[in-house]
Amino acid sequence: MNTAPLPGQPALNRPMITLSVMLATTIQALDGTIANVALPHMQGSLSASQDQITWVLTSFIVAVAIATPLTGWLCDRFGQKNIFLSSVAGFTLASVLCGLSGSLSEIVAARLLQGIFGAALVPLSQAVLLNINPREKHGSAMAVWGMGVMIGPILGPVLGGWLTDSYDWRWVFFINVPIGTLAFYGLWKYLRSDIPERSMPFDMFGFATLSLAIGALQMLLDRGEQNDWFSSTETWMEALLLLVSFSYFLVHTALRPAGKSFFDYRLLKNTNFVTGLLFIFIVGMVLFATRALTPSMLQGLMNYPATLAGLVAAPSGFGTMLSMLVVGRLTGKIDTRLLLAAGFSLTALSLWQMSQFTLDMIPDRVIWSGVIQGIGLGLVFVPLSVATFATLPSAMRAEGTAIYSLIRNIGSSIGIALVQSLLVHNTQVVHASLTEKININSPDLFNNAAGVIYNATTPVGLELINAEVTRQAAMVAYVDNFWLMLMLTLAIIPLLLIIRPPEKGAALTADHAAME
């Protein structure tokens, strides 16, 4: 993408572009979680069942997944600025339509539009920040971008709950209007127009097969647990559609020359980029899976109120943002692999601490393990982004950042689906194992004061015993999941040797020199 100034354009204003990009990133990242807490209120207002109302979330997730790979082609065809402005405007308008919806079908359609327009916001934000900053400032730029991505999961549940309780669930969507308007104005005024360097023909077959594969995967992961996985015909159909469509996509892409396929396979020839995709996939799994587990564990097993659970889990996000501010200045001065190793090591340490959780622990243990994990992920997020795109030509950044965001989202979807499935399965297994060890003659349970409450000779006593056994089994299942995340994190560390760090003090690229 040629980002040199066109005649009559103003001087580059990095602070205002960065602010506008941050606002655009925030509204997309925010909408991934802000609607979750408002679902019960939507359900009553829209007269929807529990199963139906989840489509408010599913439709957005699937639309984002399908539309994200389009980002690179659209920018090559119509220009980065035009696509960015269209995405912000479309996302903001779709948010208004969500808030005005009077039926389930209306809000699902509006959420699909939200996902389609919002898919490009995060990858384009990353691409723009890389383009407007010289290479030695890429670390700081990615720190800013990372904070925009991370602020959504942190503020989403808290802000969504407050807006829903204080006003109405519709304000969960209306809040995007002022933010989107400011982002649009800033991008329109300060972001330079660009001349697309390639006019790649649209590969309809490639897009269709990839879209079907991604959509089927997201549907399988999102509804698998609800459908009892492969005991459901729907899951088998989604798996078959995924396998067939992705196979067609791979063969189609391999047979077409470079620049003629929807996916530019030359990206896969870049070692740093491919390694970065592997790492961000694991980061997506660990980050979102553990953050999905912690609130449910606190509320479901330890009876924390929703507000307290949010406050206990929030420091993890603040740890991430804090470390991003620091590591942004260190990137380029310290070997990227050392920063990544430190980040993954801290993440592993936090997961080990989580694997020691018990039902009677104090909140401080959750807070400090979360802070350590947040710091570790912050140390990984920024240098990983810099290293992934360090050797990628600027003309391929829009497509590269789209694939990068897609893989991160797929990793998070797989991670969440995996830990939720294992949680249910392991709870059942451990419950059965514990039940075998309980009988009327158990001295530790029935032959003391506890026997008055857990009276196995009464229906109420049996219910209480079963509830406590289920609670203990679920805690073991949570711990098993934390162990799994720990093993995944440790397994990825040796692959750091594959990464080729950017040269220290690298000269400005031609694109950056032209901006000054």
C-alpha cells in the first residue's frame, strides 16, 4: 500500500491518527463482550428463549470471522482509508439499528451487519499504526494498539452491566455512536488517502469456500457444547461443511498463481509471519480461555456477586496494559525473543498459581495470579506483533494483519470451546469418582457434626451431599483446565528460537521516509 502523501494533503499528524485508530479499535473490541451481560434483559424484551437469544452473540462472532479475510482484498482494491471510513460508519449505523431493534430477527440481522463492518477495524488499526510509524517505533505503536484490543474484554462486562442496570440494554449499543462518530471524524480529517498498489481480481470461489469453512468452524465451536458435540446432527453437518469447503479452498489456492487467489499464499513463505500466527493462536487460547473460566468459577463455585467477580478479575487486564506501556519502549532495544520468553514464563507462572486454586482461597490469590498473567501477556503481545510483521512488505500488511486477527480469534474460540467442554466432562468424571468413595459409614462425613447437615437418610441430605460433591468435582475440573493451559504455554517456548528478530537500529523504510 502506497502511503506517501498525495498532492494537497496535510502533514502527518500521528497523535490524532493514533487516537482515532484507538477509538475504532475500542468499539469493535468492546462489542465482543459488552452485550453478554445484557442478554437476560434482551431475552425478556424481545420475547426470545434462552437458545434463541444466544444468536445475538453467535451472529456477531460468525460475521466477524467470515468478513475478516476480506480486509486485504478490499484495501488493495479501494484503498485503506476508504475501507476504514466505511467500516467505522457501517459499524456505528449497525449499532444504532441494534439499539432500535424490536424483535429477535431484527437484532440478529443488525448484529450480522455489525460483524461484517466491524471485522476490518482491528486489523486495519494495526496496519495503520505500523504504516505511520518508523520501524524503531513499532514497539510503542503495537503497545497502543494492544491496549485498544485489551480494553474491550476488561471494560465490556462492567460497562455493559452498568448501562443495562442504570438505563436500558439498548444503551449497550448506543454507546458506540459517540465513539464511532469521533473515530470517523478523526480518520477522515487526519488519515491520508492512499493509492492501492495492486488491483487484484476478486476470487469469488476462494472467498466462498474460505467463508464457509470459517463460518462452519465458528458455529461448531459456539454451539458444540450446547448440542452435546458429535451426538448432534448439526455438529456433524458443520464439521463436514468445514472439511469439504476448506479442502476445496486449499486446492484452489494452490493451483492459482500468486496475486490471483483470494488468499496470497506468499504470506506463508515468511517465516516470522507464520511463526507469529502460531504464537498468537496459542495466546488467543490462553488469554480468552482463562478469562472465560475465572468469572464463572468465582460466581458459580464461590458465590461471588457479579460485580465482585468482575473487580477481582479486572486487575489482569490492567497488568496487561501496564506491561504494554513498558515493553513498547523496550522493543527494539532488547532481543525480541528474550521479551517473549519472559512473557511466556510469567504467563506459565500465573497458570501454575491458578492450578493451586482451592474453594476456600481468599480473593488476593486470584488477583495476584491475574496481575502476573496480565503482565506476561502484555510482554508477549507487543513484541510478538512487531516480530510477526518485521519482515513483511508494507503492501501485504493489510492482508497480513487481517489473517493475524483471524487466527487470534479462532484461537480464542477454540480455547473457550475446549475448556468449557473439558470442564463439563471432567466434572462428570470426578463426580463419579468421588461418589464411589462416599457411603453411609464414611467417618469423616457422617460420624461428626457434619452428619447432621449431610444426612444421607433424608432426601434433603442427599441433595446437599450431591451439591457439595458436584462443587468439589467442578473445582478439580477448573484446576485441570489451568494445568492444560500451563502445558500449552510451556510447549510453545522452545519455538521462540525460530523467530528472526528485527535488526536493531534498522533504517526507515521508503514508506516511512516519504511520510516525513
